[in-house]
Amino acid sequence: MASGGQRSSVASILLVLNLVLYFIVTVIASWAVNHGIQRSRETASNLSPPVQLFPIYFPIGNAATGMFIIFSLIAGVVGFTTSLTGLQNVSVWDVSNLYAAATSSFTSWALTLLAMGFACKEIQLGWTDSSLRSLEIITIFVTGTQLLCTGVIHAGVPV
């Protein structure tokens, strides 16, 4: 069985990896939202009324793109913040900090899992831009690494 020090180092490595991946997710999703806002006025004017009612029409991607990008942006910001605070909590490695890290890590994983579901739906529908494909891949990858990180942190929490 691994000691607290070994779990702490594994969790720290996973948290740093997730910090970088969530930053990349946030940057790409922010670019996509900005791109959708800038191009929506010129492209949505030619569409039918239900599409015009959606505040951000995404000229790239398919029908799942809007929800995927919004939830990826939310998951990216929450995951980045969780990884940043989790690094501080894991470095202390006491009961109260581990409970805080475990709870926030699970919440971040749940949001990322929701974004991954929309990524899978977007992959199923097809016809996406290359930047969206990279966002899909990174979102799916960060869901797995966040699950591993959540498991390592939960393994360190005393029962």
C-alpha cells in the first residue's frame, strides 16, 4: 500500500497535468465562444427563426457544438481552479484539506464528464473543425486524468 508521501506526489503530478490541460481547454473554448459571437450576426441572419433565437450560433461544427463549447468552458474554468487549489490542499495532506480536495475534484470531474458527453455526441454527428476536434480530444483525455486524480485523492482520505 502506498504511503501518504507517495500518494501526495502522484496526486501533485496529476494535478499539475490537469492544470495545464484545463488551461488549454479554457483557451480553446474561449476562442470558440468569441468566434461564435463575432460570426453569429452575419451567418444567423440567413437561418430559420429557431436558430436565430439561440444567443450564440456557432458557424463551425454541428448541432452539438454550442452545448459542447459552453460546458467545456465551464468545466475548464472550474477544473483549472480546482487543480490550483488542489495543489495547495494536497501539499498539506491532512484530513480537512483532503476532504476539500476530494470534494472539489469530484465536482470538477462531474462537470468534465458532462462536457465529454457532448464531445462524444459531437464526434458521433461529425463535421467539425480541426480546432474543435482538438478540444474534443483534450476534453476526453482530461476526463480520464481527472478521474485518476480524484481516485488518488479519495484513496488518501481516511475513513
